[in-house]
Amino acid sequence: MIIGTLEAIMKLKPGSQVSQHGDEIIWHDDNPMNITNQQIEDKKAELQAAEDARVAQEVADKNSGNQKLLDLGLSQAEVDALTG
């Protein structure tokens, strides 16, 4: 999942009244915290790194669980039947 500008803004200031048209950010509440483009880009990078790590961990956990079932003597077909 790609983290967007509005998601980053909402993490910086929940409840912000903001929209986006193309690359333009439209502040409906006049940006009371004076959130800068750099803050938004930094937050996007932080959130994207966390999301990427979550996805990587999910894949690693699935692979680990699959291997443990194989090590117990199940066939790959049996593992697939159990795990979908």
C-alpha cells in the first residue's frame, strides 16, 4: 500500500480539514499548525517504512509457519489446504 499525502497530514494533525486536487493541497482550516511540505514528506516516509516493514513481517511469518508445518512432515499440498 502506498501512503498518501492526506494520510500523512491526518497523522500529523488528526481532524485536519484538508483535501487534495492533483498535487495541490487545499487547507479548509487554513493549516493552523503550519504543517510544511517537508513535514508531510517526512511523515509519508515514516508511515511507508512502517507499512513496508509490516508487510515484510507478514510474509516472513507466513513463510516461517509454512516451513514449520513442512518440518512436521506435512506435504506442501496439506500445508496449502490448511493455510489457504
